[in-house]
Amino acid sequence: MTPAGGEPANRKELDAAVDELTGRLAKAATFAIAMMKDAVNRGQDRPLEEGLRIEARNFARAVLSEDAVTGIVAFFQKQEPEFKGR
């Protein structure tokens, strides 16, 4: 927790949490994350209908990606996926 305007209550715990999160994100399906970020960035100041079209297009791109296949195969084989960002 960060007190208002102050340093984190426990810097060591914060650093550990950041390290853990960045480690998980580095192993994640980076293409899918990129598609989510793109949808948020491009859709946030647009009408809802237009934002939903952007999201749907990006979802279709992500679900048809090589990383999606890698993730599904790894799931059924009970292995850690090795995503390539494609």
C-alpha cells in the first residue's frame, strides 16, 4: 500500500510483486496483449459501437494467431506455452 503522497509501505514487497507480474507478462501471449492495448487505446475516445468493432476485429486477429494455437496445444498437453508474439 502507498500512503497518500508517500513511499510504498514496504518497498521490498512492492519490488517483488512488480518482478512477479513482469515475469508473468513476459511469458504471456504478447500478441494478444498488444491487441487488447490497441483496442483500448484506439477505442477509448470513440463511440461505443466503433470501439466494439475495433475490439471484435482485434479479438479475431488474436484468436486466429499462432500464439492462440500454441496456448491451446500447451493447455491440452499440460505444458507451459512458449509464445512467439505471432
